[in-house]
Amino acid sequence: MSMVQLLESASVDGSPGHRSLGRLVPYKIDFLTTPRILAPATLDRPNCPIRFWTAGPVGGTDIVLIHGATADHRMFNAQLPALIDAGHHAVVYDSRGHGMSRPMTQTPSIDDYVDDLLALTDHLRLDRPVLLGQSLGSYVAQHAVIRRPDDFRALVVIGGIAVSHPVSRHDLIVLRSAPAIVRLLPWPRFVRISARAAAVTPQAQAYMLDCLSTLDRGQFARIWNGVSTAVRIEGFPSLPDISTLWTYGDHDDRGKIASDARRLAGRQLPRVRIAVIADAGHNANQDNPAAFNAMLLSFLATLPV
């Protein structure tokens, strides 16, 4: 589906430097409700309130989890128990125009999403947090790290490309044409197709269907502007030398995600670990949470205190 395949499809291989994580013990996660362990709060921001939640021991490693386009904070329900049990302090939030962070009175660019993230980390006085982002959330995290390289401990990417890499003019036109392409389909049909394309498991697909069903075409178009402004033909500045875990699902066909990850290894990011999550699509952390959590906790354990 061209409106959600950001770049040309790429297949996963077993190239050196990649670790493919198989399915461990499948288990069901409730992605449709907010866990009771989360404490809610609201941060006032220009043109949109930002709803956020915190959980876990204060004093543990801070980790901020940033969901993808059209999703919300519940995307990380399967990661929260594992992070908290390991002694980490987790922050999740609804990006502007998503979930409970509404109404949004202006169309946001990637800079607005980054400004919100930085305002939130400043508001909470987090101590060099780890940034974990899925898809659009990974672009927000990357831009934040580029803007403030000394303020963050590590970066975790799920299903994203490197914003520092150039994109072709054709790919950028396709990306920015997504709202116009969407208008060619009945909105309920687009919602169903998008939910199925985002994940491979029924529970993750049901979650995306729930999130998308709260939006209309106009809201989608506003959100998508954040995605389309996250990359550019000449690329953005290179990512700093920061400990990075770069992951994607082996069924993720959203553009050049696999090939882009391979370009990072040993080149732009000397401290990057590439992980292919087996039996998983674009929302790899939801499709195979056991495998993703194992890699995430292993990575966090290597970070200096």
C-alpha cells in the first residue's frame, strides 16, 4: 500500500552484525486499556495539551517511549512490566493529535513533536533518559538526539529509517502525497487496511484499528505532516555517537527499513546493535513482545550507570 510504504520494500537477510530474535513464549497483552500502574498527568503545550504517564522506581534509568503515527501510549503496554521489574523508570505519552493529547489546533511538523518531547523531559527533570521510538516516534527521538546530543543516554529505534540519510525526490513526493492518496479510499476501508498492514498478530492489529477509528481524514493528514517533514532529500545532520539499538520486524515491508539499518552498522553509528525481531511486522514490539523485551533489557543492561 503506497501511502504507508515510505520507501521501496526491502527483505530481511542474515547479514553479519544482525541478530534475529525468534519467538520466545507467546503471550496475550491488553493493548486496549491503560495499565493501572501508570500515573497520569498533563503538560500544557502551545496548540495542544500533552497527556503523559509515568511508572517505575524514581532513581532508576529513565526511559521515554514514543509511539508511532496514529497510535498512542498503549503501544508499549507489553514493555512496561518488563521495564519496571528491571528497575527502570518509564514515561509514555500521547503525541499531539493522538489519543488523549487533543484538541490539536494547528498542523504539526516534526519540530513540534520534538519540541513536545524536549519540553516533557525538561518538565520531568529526567537524568539523561533513554529514548525509545517506534516509526514516527523513532524520528522524533532521532531529531531530539541530534538537537541535544549530550542530554540522552541511548537511543532505541523500532521500524524506522535514519533521518540523516537522504531520500529521493520520488520517495519524498510519495510520502507527502499520502493524505491525497487516502482520499481515494472510503475512510473505514483505509482504517481496516492500515490496521492490518501495521502488524501481523490479531491483538496488535485490533489495537491499531482502535486507534485509527478515533481519527478522521483531516486529523490523519495533520499527523502525517509530522512524518513527511521528518526526512528530506539532503538528509538531516548525522546522529551523534550514542549507544543505539536499531530493531525492525522480519515482516516489516515499510520501505528501506532493513537496508537502512545495515547502512548504519559500523559506519555512522559505531555503537549500534541491529536486531531483527522474528514473526513481527512494523509494530515489532507488539507482535513479538517477548523477543523484543529480551533484546531491550539486554541492551539497557550494557549502558553505564
